[in-house]
Amino acid sequence: MILLSGATGFVGGKLLREMLKHGVQVRCLVRNLFKAEAIRQPGVELIKGDVTDKNSILNALNDGKITMAVHLVGILAETGQATFQFIHIQGTRNMVEACKEKGVKRFVHISALGTRENARSEYHKTKWEAEEIIRNSGLEYTIFRPSVLFGKEDKFVNLFAQIIKISPFIMIPGNGQNKMQPLYVKDLVRTMTMAVQDAQHINKVYEIGGAEKLTFDQIIDTICGVMGKKRLKIHVPMFLMRPGAAIAENILPKPPITRDQILMLEEDNITDNNALESVFGIKPVRFEEGIREYLRT
């Protein structure tokens, strides 16, 4: 049986369904049992816990049935006490230490493309530190670094789709030429399920991207095209974005963009070592094809 953190999230829900299709039994670590009731089904157990509370993780591992942990919990922006340090680093450390104490030997983790030592953004820095905790733990690990994810209920394509619906123009941070490699979430969870079931993926770090390396402008144009809309793109220089982001961070509980996210948008988020095809043999879903499944005109 697998212990899964983040089962109610965007990736977690889809990974749970994919693993169940392959006969994998899953125990989900959830903060709110009532809210998580919708994911309960044959092959799924729910147990109350939080990655920031090590004792709750130990409790979830107490009966000795868990042989592997799959850790998905992460945040894209800091809010209140939910900081990158607390969620990415301490949360991962808690999961790793609890697994070691209870004899769970295998650990599968979702990181992010762009994660590296001495990264500019705190997001990528803390993702790197979390990876280091895992790599130095002595556990058998598999780490996935996906590019930006898209799919039904995503918070990327759907955000821009909502803006396109109501506004005659859309503001683009910078010159719009930074590149991403949008990855269909179903492709990611297929690779993760394969890794869970196959020991050849032990002690590996995999970069995962989609079929195309697209500029930010091309991504917006594709979303507009699928929706049958034409919108004016207004490019806002990064030096003008930063003061607005700083103000938003101080007055809004969930700012639309943060200074840390601006740092990430100043660099490409692509890979030349895409394990999706070379390792897992999966032909990636193209961006336009994928978003047509859930975007409405």
C-alpha cells in the first residue's frame, strides 16, 4: 500500500485514479476528512494528517502496511504561515523522517522543472533543498521535475481563459518570449504510476516536459484560438511588474502574481532531457489538443 500526500490536489486526484486503474492500493493523508470524502472508493483509505505535522505522518504509517510514500504537497506562492520553507522543506523532511522511522524504504516526489542549486527564485531554491533531503536520506527515491502543467481544473490555462472571456486585452509579463514546455497532467501521472510499479526507476531524477517548447505569447495565442477569441496582448516590462506585485503581496491574501513568480518568468522552463518519451515511452499530448478537451468557447 502507498501513502499519498496531496491526494485532493490537481495532480493528486488524477494520480490517485491512475494508480487505482493499475490495482495500486492507496492511503491518502488528508487534512480534512469531511472534504476528502469525495475521493473515498474501493482501494482508497483516508487518514487525517498533515505533512507539517510529523506525528500525524507517523500515525498514518503505524500499522506497517505502507511500503512506499508518494509526496505531492507543494505551493506556488506563500500565504500566511504556508511558506516555501515550511511546506517544501519542513514538510518533505517530516515525510522522509517518518518513513525512515517506520521502515518505509521507497519515496516518490514531485518537484519542478527549473529546480537547481543557487536558483534565483525561492520556489526553486526550496524545491532543490527538498530534493537534497530526499537524495541524502538513504531511501530509494524517484523525483519528477515537470514543466508547467495543464489539464481540466488547472490553475494555469483556466486562469488566462477566464481573463480572455471578460477582457478585450491580456497583460503579458515581459516580452512574452520566455519559453515553457506545457505538460498534460495525465501524461505526468502515467509516468509516476509506472515509476511506482517498476524498480528500474529507483534513485532517478526525471525532467518531464510536453510536446512543444512554446513562448508565453504562443501559449496565450493558442488559448485564444481554441476559445475562438482575438485579444490584444499588452507586454508589461518586468521592472514595472515588480512594484505592483510587491503591493499585491502586502494587501491581498492571494495576489495574482508575486515577485518570486516574476523571477521564474524571466527564464525558460524547458528541458532537452525529456524522460516522457526517452524513458517512459509516452508520446506527449500537444498543448492545443489537450486544452480543447476542457476549454469552452
